[in-house]
Amino acid sequence: MQNIDVKIEDSWKENLKDEFQKEYFLKIREKYHQAIKVATILPPPKFIFYAFSLVKFDDVKVVILGQDPYHNIENNIPQAHGLSFSVPYGVNPPPSLKNIFKELNRDLGVKIPKCGNLSNWSKEGVLLLNSILSVEYKKPLSHSHFGWEIFTDKIIETLSQKKENLIFMLWGNYARSKKNLIDTSKHHILEAPHPSPLARGFIGCSHFSKCNEILKQNGIKEIDWNLS
């Protein structure tokens, strides 16, 4: 049965427990349930909250913000699986992700992987968060009116309030627009142009090495960015 699966990891449930009963979230559920009756919605329902199942609230070290999920299906596999910029096994890395891998290779010498599944980063403490958590097949930003951003903005605010020394990677103007949700006296922000080939300037940002240097300076275990 297609439904919004709110079976997220317990630490997130505890920190966000009030949100799921608020009017805006109930409206998201209703809009989602109506949408799946008439269209193909991505990611599959079980993956909507996948990002929160791979890293506990207390274990988050880095947040990489995306906008909305990939909206296509490749080899009968949805490109989106609940992690910003990531694609599941069996799907080719999209252009933006290819640029992320190019920069990772340039910055840290990490071998460029053939697969674009970033779930190992999540297990290292990287929250791969899209602001909008669902999309209609082949219709980018089609769920931008659902209210998802109220929920994901609350996630950013809660992380900012309750944790310290997080690193927020804000790539592109949309991600940068979330800066006002982050307490910069407690956290670190790394900004760059969007990794899309249509933008310029992402290659050379050195965010991966800068991130690990910040973690090291604060006595926090560095991220293993290697995916192979």
C-alpha cells in the first residue's frame, strides 16, 4: 500500500515528534495520498524518510542540502531514493553527481565510483537532505506546494538548536537561502555554486577537505568520503 511511511529512526522521531501531528504535516499527507492515486510519485514511499534511517540525530556531523528528488526512472529503477544527490544501485550518476565525484577526486584523490549511491556517506554521519521530499514522475518541483519545506526547515532549525559544530554544505542559491535557519555562532557553513554542469565554480571548492579539517580541529572523527 502506498502511504507516507513515517517509521523513521527513534532519535529523529523524538526530536521531531510534535511535527507529525501539526496541521501542515497532515495536509502534506493528504496531498501526497491524493497524488499517488493519479500519478507516479518518486521516491517510492518506503524511501521518503530514508535519509533519517541511515544516520541518527546525535550522529549527524555534516548536512548536504538538495532541493527536490530526482524525477526520472532509469532501467525500471526510480532515480530518487530519499538521499539528496544520491541514486540507488543500477542507476547511472546524473550530471550534478558526476561533478561532485570530479571535485572529490580533485580535492582528496578519491577514486570516482561507477555507482552514485551515497548511503555510505550517511553512515559516516552525513545527512543528505532534500528540502522537498517527493516529486511527480518527470515533473521537477511538482510538489513544491505540498509544504515539505516547512518540515525540512524545522529539521535544519532543530539540528542548529540542539547540536554544535555541524558543517552545512550549501551548494547553489537555493541551498544558500537556508542560511538564516542556521546559528553560525555554533556551526560551520561551506558555500559553493551548484554542482550542476550548467553552473560554474563548484569544481575547486575543496569542500570535502575543508569539512574534514573543521571536524579534525574540533576533535570529531573525519568523514571517509570513499564510496568504492
